[in-house]
Amino acid sequence: MTFASEVKKECTLLEVHREHAKAELTALIRMNGAVSIYNQQFILNVQTENAAIARRIYSLLKTFYQTEGELIVRRKMKLKKNNVYIVRCRYGVKNILADLKIFNGLAIDTAIEDDILNDDSLTRSYLRGAFLAGGSVNDPGSNNYHLEIYSNYENHNDAICYLMNKFNLNAKTVQRRNGYITYLKEAEKISDFLALIGADAAVLKFEDIRILRDVRNSVNRLVNCENANMNKTITASQKQIQAIRLLDEQVGLSSLPEKLELMARFRLENPDMSLKELGELVPGGPISKSGVNHRLRKLIELADNL
């Protein structure tokens, strides 16, 4: 089971008050529902590829609207051959849609109601329904953090972005070829959103994996930095030793000024030492790191002149 599926399953198990169930159902039906007329009777179909979400829709309708719906399972024949679950209501559809305020007489209204826009607790429930209907989130162990909610309608997508940003989530929108998405890219904001919709267990898992990943990345950065410093030290040391050997062959180290001779002989004896270590242990020291660097550069300069 993917992390996104775990989040959705947890959300479908939450117990909710009637008003919160209505807000959640409003999002689910608005985003995944369709209304048709058969024999002068309204029929509501709500479609999803997630069995837990289908059970959630069926349960909420039965609990709060006392309607006996049908749960239909079909199998896709193209691309991914997943099951498609359809919750179908044949009775009381007009009353349900009127109570949820999402039907304009001809089709499902895409504008979010003011009572949901202005009430933080209802906003949370609506966002939970929106995530169940069209949401996805990357596994926290993947290479990048990403959470998104897809919508067919631009005005509805903009409203979802507004609702998320009521809670300072820094959500952004973008148009896709066949719709619109509101998305989050920051790990902390994704964690906040999961907490917002009531997925507490998912938040704990997300944070555990994220912290472990961040610690691992920090360790890797430190190791890489240390390796780079070691490579830099080795390269510099090799250049210094080559210069000192050339001086020794051409003019002899004893012909150098005393301080340079001491540094040259000590560097030959200790090719793996850093500048700081050389300065601390060189005979006649200690010498500052910049002092050691100055003497070694002088030796290289003399070798270059040869």
C-alpha cells in the first residue's frame, strides 16, 4: 500500500459530526459525482478507484441521509486495469443535493459555499473530502516532497488553494492538460496539511521518515565535505612535496633560509598532515596556519623559478 493510500484509508475511518460529514461529502460528490435523470428520477453516481473511499461515501450517505445506495464494482479495460467503484443513489437524490447545496437544477455547482469558506472546522472536513476525491502525496522517503489535489474546474481549484492558505500552507496552483491542481512542495507544510485533515498516524510516519532522511542527508553532506577537504589537502601536499624534492635535487635544502628548510624537511616527513597540524608540530613552532601556508607557497614559488 502506498503512503497516499495509507493516508486516505486513515481518513475514511474518522468519525465525524453531521456538519463535518456534509462538508466532506460535498467535496467528494462535487469532485467525483455525476447526476443523471432516468425515468424522470434523479440518479447520483460517485466514482472512485479506492475501495475504502467508496465505503466511506456509502456509509456517510446511509448514516446521515438514510438512503440505501448501491455499491457497483467495475474493472477498467484500458491502461491500468484497476477496479472502479461506483456508489449509486436512486432515492432522495434531489433532497441530498439540496441539503449539500451543490446542485443548480441542471448540474453540480462547482463553487464552494460561504459557510465552508468561512468556518475553519468545516474547511478542514471539506479539504479532507477533496483529498480523498482527487488528492495524492509522495512517499516521504522519495527524492522530493509533493502533495496535490486535482480538480476539473479552475474556480474550484482556486477555492481549494484559498482554503489551504487559510492555514498558511503556502499552496500554489498550476494548470494541467486536462484540469487544475493545487500543490504543496514543502515537507513541513505537507505534514501540517495531513494533521489538518485528521491523518495523525500518517503525520507521525511522515515525520519519522522525513527526520531519518534529513539526518542521513546531513551525514552524507558532512562525509562529502570531509572527503573534499581530504582530497584538497592531499592534492596540495603532493604539489608541495614535488616542489621540495625539486629544490632538494637542484640546490639542496640546506641552501634555503632556516625557516624554509625546517618547513621543507618537516613536510617531507609528514606528507599527510594538514596545515594546522604542521603549524602545531613543526620544530620551532607553533606557527599559525597562515604562516605555514606562506612558507609552503614560498617553497613552491622557488621551485617554479627553477
